[in-house]
Amino acid sequence: MSGDLAFYGFAALTVLSAFYVVFSRNIVHAGFSLLFTLFGVAGLYAMLAADFLAATQVIVYIGGVLVLILFTVMMTRIPRRGAGGRGLDRFVPAGVFALLLFALLYKVITGTPWAEKAPVSADPTTARLGASFLTDFVFPFEFVSLILLAAMIGAAILIRDRRPAADDGAGGAAAPTGEEERS
Amino acid sequence: MFETLALNAPSWSDLRHFVPETVLVVTFLLALMADLFARGRRPAGPFALALGGCLVALAAAVSSLPAGPRSILGDLVVVDGLAGFFRVLFPLIGAITILFSWASGEIMGPRREHKGEFYALVALMAFGMCVMASAADLIMLYLSVELVSLTSYVMAGYMRTSLRSTEASLKYVIFGSVSSGVMLYGLSLLFGLTGETTFVEIRAALLAGRADNFALLVAMVFVLAGLGYKIAAVPFHFWCPDVYEGAPTPVTALFSVGPKAAGFALMIRFFYTTLLSPGGGQAAAGAAAPDGVIVGPADWPLLIAILSVVTMTYGNLVALRQTNVKRLLAYSSIAHVGYLLMGFLMLTAAGLEAILFYLLVYAIMNLGAFLFVIALNNRLGGEEISDYAGLSTRAPWVALMMMVFLLSLTGLPPTAGFIGKMYLFAEVINRHWFWLAVVGALNSVVSLFYYMKIAKAMYFTPGERAPLRLEPLHTAVLILLAAPTLALGVYWTPFKNFVDRAVAGFAGLGG
Amino acid sequence: MEQVTALFARIAGAGTLSPQLLLWLGALTMALIMALVMAACAIVFTWAERKVAGFIQSRYGPMRVGRWHGIAQPIADMLKILQKEDIIPADADRKFFILAPFVLFIGSLMAWAAIPFAPGFVAADLDMGLLYIFAASSLVTIGILMSGWASNNKWSLYGAARGAAQIVSYEIPLALAVVPVVLYAGSLNMTDIVVAQQGGIWKWFALRNPFLFVSFLIYFLASIAEVNRTPFDLPETESELVAGYHTEYSGMRFAFFFLAEYANLFLVSCIATAVFLGGWGHPVPGLNFAPALVFLAKAVLLVLAQIWIRWTLPRLRVDQLMHVCWKVMIPLALVCLAGSGVWMLAFVRFA
């Protein structure tokens, strides 16, 4: 019972704040609402007995990615009173497309016999995850580190000096490089 | 201390079957470190290391063509004929890219700059593409696509001083992340349907009827969207012209063949393994039926056929209007994807052989055409068709070599492109897809128009008369690429045998 | 927490309360206790801070209120702050201005749940407790950014940007410094980590090997930066930024920032105690009562050390701050991690 309650709580938090992220006219508000979306998702992970995943979600997405997003977004100058109306010409097709996609996914999700597994007990997962990272899944594990290394090189290249300076307004954001490498 | 899953846990001995890939990774790391110590205007250390590494990987790949399928590294990677073919192709593409980047002004820049990491990235990308070609698991599928994408984003934005290049990189990132998200959603649906992550197990689950057909269709279309983005098939091609135009030309050359071939490799492995149940095998060759039974009721070949027709027609028609050669070649590369998809939907060994052969040929001729653009860009500083006016008098041999590439891209004899197209169309007609063959032929005719626009500018439009001397390295590589383009048009048996052996050893068709 | 629920069950009589209700009651009580601990440490440490500052500067500090050495001064301060006018600047972003202190406060309150003060006395004995603490404290960053931006004031924004950059950067050496301990303990559970250090002072992880000792120092320094105190107090440098991200806050809302700051100060000391300094373990033989007091004593000592550093050292410059973190601490922490691993292989016999 209280499990259900927690689930609906987290789900509502995720969905409602996601709506706010999408529909808010203020980009910084949208960024801050993302906090609740990501947090709600972490809660859902925790309810699925994926405790390590939940903690990682919070550390990486809230502590890392979201902070970087906010950093960049806060450095932009936003008009306080919304950024003018968006035309119907964009809103209507996007809305129709989104609704159609939702209908499609709804049909798929509700109308499908999924390969369900028996509910797992809420055993701690961290030790087993660690063990599989270094045994069965050592190759993907190392592979990911190569991906992150590539991302790090990319970040280093992107912040390298650019002589015929295009406008350098937001370039000076004091964000330390390579935040996305933390995992 | 901890119990592990029942997979065959990877061990060091697995690396014995993974030599070219290992060499490429080590090359990447060494070149990166060598870049730290690079002195002088040009980073010779990383260049030499990366080139040498790619060549060693190439040699290792050629000398150790895998005989049969072998699952390694915890069943996440399968080394078979198909992987064997692509691990020859990718180091080759990498080596050629490294060679012509060395003399390209766009990459090396006018001033002394440390740009050694570019060569390291090429090696890393070659590694990622090799893994794409041998991924046997949803996890490796996604990770390898991401590795190739990430290196691509970095390379597309490599000219930091150019606004165009930065824009290209940004566009690439945005389209790339959206399509990768869509693909990931598809993969998660697929996992939900079957409860498995390895391709083979997914097929087993599908054969056992454990999946709802509608959901399967949606999942597969989502996955197709992600892979279609990598190969730039039509509804997912929007990024392609802008990125090709904006990125440094050597990078564009690499993009137009590398990730595309890797995308095809992954598509072949994924769809042939999960959706095709090995039925007749080679014995059925000659009949109008595919070499296997499609799982599920969806008419996949028809869907892909429509995709193929739309792709090639769109690519060719839009290419007609282009005046920028890089953009023109971008659209033409979209059109080539359409031709390749024709072979893909045959679901036969012969179709696969045609695809692989065409990919090999396409890699050579398209790299050649782009190299021509790079070499002239170095001298002329532009890549409009009008820039090439009068080239036949300024640099007759170079113009002639470009002519060879253009003829080959059109698919005219006596060039390699002709042979490649011949195999493709032969298989299409063999399987009674006559309308598809007709559309393909019409498209080839259309493509003749715009390829010949370049030829016309070179040969018939008067322009400057002063002789043009190219970088010696560029001329050398041009010859290196033009020679096989011609030679393969006359004598292609060893390459065809090589491709046939690769397909015979492909795990997906029961080989 | 089990003990608390058991206590409730005993009071109400067995079987009268449903297990669900007991769970909720237990959780609520523990949350209340933690909130009280937070409030208490703010009260105690403001007084301590002022007294230590006084001694360091050869003066007395507060002496009047409460007869003995101004002991009641923080209570007077608290009463004053509660009565203050609540001002929200006209141009501030109201919603987020109000929300920010709560996000900050919840971030530090959540982290408290996994601190083991004594055997069995831990609100949530999570299997990945250490990870959970780091996760919870990442909320603090968002709270800081939110308050800085919502204040609509350039000093606040600068302070917030500095604070976030600093915390995000220093989280890395902080986490890396703890990893060798996890290596030794073989667990992320806080209780397990403390239990692994019982049996003498040489069992404390800070003293297990030289690399771990360096790790402890890195942790200690990085934690000072995490709570934005001198010499790393760039987000609230009074000479350049007025008061940083909480410039515009007043009254009760300001009190939340204040509370969170001291709670965080105590929190990082508690983590250091649990992870590096043996938790409730102590070297005195025969002394076996009140392990929670031993734990608190160690943590308070660490807090006093931080106060001492604050009133002794000058402030760093922004580039120096980043330099120390990215080019000194992180490589050093990585070296310590590798060194500890090698040390373990060489000298520690596995059971």
C-alpha cells in the first residue's frame, strides 16, 4: 500500500515537473524543474530495488549534468516576462506529433504481454554490480571508459583557444571542464 | 567471493581473437600520449603512430581472417566472417584518412598547433567501428554506436576557428542524441518483449512467439531510426548535408564511408540475426525466396524497399541542384545508401556479398572523390563546382583521376563502381524485385547528370590556365586510390572471393 | 531505526499497531531527531565559532548573555532572527526564492540519515550509505544555484556560480579520497565501514597505511571547500560579494542557510569520523559506555579544527582554488587510490 503510494508520488513528481520543463517559458525555471524530474526518476529506480542506480542517477544527473545545464542557462540573459509567444505554426504540429507518439506508445505499453520477471527482493545490488563489471561485463566497462575519454578530448578541443574570436559572451563560464566524465 | 552470471566470463585469451581491435586501442592511447611530447609545427609522432597502428591492425586483420563465428568477451562480441571483413575495411579507411589529413590545411591549420589528437581519434573511431561490426549484444550495439558518434562529433567540430564547422558539430550532436535516444527506447522495448540482450537469444525468444507483433514492429522501427541515422537513410538524413559541408573535408571523407559502412555492418548483424531464422541457407539460392524465414508478420523487405527507393531518389534529385561539391557528394552518398539498402532487403547471401563488395568499392571511390576536393581546397581555398573550371589544362592528371572516380560513382564501366552495381542489381533481379531494379537504374541515370556537372566544369568550362601543383602526398594517395578503382573494374575475382568468404562465415545466415 | 520502531511497539503494546504505521512512526521520529541534531549543532557551533575566533584574536567573544561565557548567546540570536521581517526583493523570482532554502536544507538533512552514530543508531542503514550521502549532498549545489539566481542580484549570482563550480569540482577529490576506504572495507555501508575499524587505533583507516593518511588529509581539505569555508569561502567573500548567494535573504529564510551551513560542517566531520577515524571506536581500554558520545567527540574535534583553520588562514583566489583541486588534489587522490590498492595486495592477507 505504502509502496503504491510512493510509486504514484514519484511518478506524479516526475511527470508534472517534466511538463513544467517543457511548457515553462522561462528557461531557468525549466532547468530547475528538471531537478524534480530527475529526482523522481531516481525515486522510481529506488522502488525497483535498483539502489545503486538511484544513487548514481542523483550524483551524475543532479550533481553533475543539471548543475552544468543550470550554469549555462543562468549565464544567458532571459527576458523576465517570457520570450514572446510561440506561433501556432510550430505548436500545433509538434503537439499533434507528440499526441500521436503518445497514443502509439500507450498502445504498445498497455497492449503487450511483456516478458515479466518475478519481483526481485530489495537486495543490495552494489556488490554484485561491481563484481559483474570486473568479470562478465569487463569489456563494456572498459569500453565506456574509452567513450568518456573521447568525450574528455572533445571538451578539451572545444575550449581550446579560438583566435578570430566569434562573440565570446558565454564562453567564459567558469564551469570546470569535463564534468560529464564523472560517473 | 561473488557469484557471477552464467556467461562465459571473458579472459585474456579472448584477446587473441581480437587483435586488430586491440592494436587500434593501443594505438589510440599511444598516439594520445605522444601528442603530449609533440614538438614543432606538425605532430609527426602521433601521425606516425596512428598510421603505423592502422596499418598493423590492417595486417593483423588480413592475416587472421576468422574461420567461423566465435563468441568472445562474455558473449558480447562475435568474431565471424562479417566482422573479419569489416576489420579489414575500417583500418584501411582510417589509414587513408590519416594519410590525407596530414597534408590538409583544414586539419593541420596554418600555424603551429598541437593537433596530434586528431590522429588518435581516427584510430579510436576505427576501433569503435570494428566493434560495431562485431557487436552481438544490445549493450555493445548501443555503446559502440555511441563511441563512433562521440568521436564523430568531436571531429566534425575540429576547426575551432570556423563557424561552419562548429555549427556542423552542434547539429550533429543534436540529431545524434535524439536518434540515439529513440534507438535506446526501441532497444528497451525489445528487451521488455524478450527479456534477453544478446541477438541470438532475442531471436530464440521471438521464434518461441514471446513477442507481441505490434510492439515488435514499433521497437524495430525505433532501432531502425537510430541505425538509419548512422547510415543517413532518408527520413533520418537531415544532419547529413550540413555536417558534410561544415566539417573539415578529411573528416567528411571519413564520415561518408566509415560510420556508414559500420552502420550497415551493425544493421546486417542486428536485423539478420534477430529477425531472420536460418531456413534454406545457400541451397535456396536462385529461387525468389530469401535465405531464411522472417520472424513476425511484418513485411520488412517491402518496408526497407520503400526506404531504399525514397533514399536514393531524394539523394539524387537534391544532388542535382547543388553547386558546392561537398554538399553534392553528401547527397550522392545518401543516394548510395539507397542502392546499398536494395541489397540489404534481399535477405540472401548473394545480396550480402553484393553489399560488402559495394561498400569496399564505395569506400575507395568516395574517399578518392573527397581527396580530390581536399587537395584542391588546399590550393584554391574553395569547393564550388565553378572553382574547378579549366582544371583539365591546369592539372590534367588530377582531373583524369577525378574523372575515374566520378565514372565509378555513377557506375559506368570499366570502373569498380560498375562491378559493384552489377552485383547489386543482378541480385535484385534474381529475386524478382523488378520495379526496384528499374527505379535503381533510373536513379543511376539521374546521378550521371550531376557527376558530369563536375566533369563538365573540369573539361569544358574555360578557366585559369596557370598549372596547379598539388601536395605530393595528396597526389600519391590519389594515385593509390584511382588505381584500384580502375583495376577492380577489370579484375575483381580475388576481392569477390574475399567478400564471399566473409559472408560464408557470417553467423547470422547460419554460416 | 529498528530499535525505535521496537520502542514504539513496546509502548503501544504488541500487536496494537500495524507494521506499516510503526514504520512511518519510526521514520518520522528519526527524521525529527536528525532535524533536532541539525538545529542543535547550529546553536552550539555558532557559539563555538565566535569563542574560538575570540581566542585566536586575543579577545573574549560573547560574554554577557547567559552568565557563563555568553553561553546563551546563540539562543538570543535565534530569537532575534525569528522575529525579523521577512523580505522578498521585488524583482526576485518568488517561487524559487522561497524554494531554494528548503532544497538546500533537505539536501543536508537527507544525508544525515545514513550516519551511524553508534552501533545500531542509524536512521537508514543503507547498503550503499556512502554513495547515498554523496548523492544527497549534491542537492545542496542546486539549492545554492537556485538561491543565487532567484535573488536577481549580481553578487548573489556570482556567489552561486562560484559556489556551484567549487562544490562540483571538490566533490571529485572528496569522493576519490573515500574510495580507498571502500576498497579496504569492501562495503559502502557506513556501519560496515566503522565496524571494520574496531580494535585499536591502528585499525583506523586514516592510520592503516601512508596512502590512506594522505587520503584523509585530502578528504579533510576538500570537505572544507565543500562547505564553502575559509580558505575556500569564495562564494561568500564579504569584501567582493557582500554575502554571496544568500545576500538577499533575511529572517527565517536566512536562518535556513545558516542552519544548513553548520549542519553541513558537522556532517562532513561526521563522515570523516566514520570513514577515517574509527567511528565510535576509541583506544582507551575498558571504557565501554556511550559510543555515540565518542563519535560526537571526534566529530566536534574536527569541527573545531575547521573553525581554527577558518580564523587562521587567508582566502584563496578563484584560479588558485581550481588549480589546487584539478591539478593537485585529484591526481594525488588517484595516486593514493592506486597506492592503497597495491599496499593491500602486498601487505593485507585476505581471509
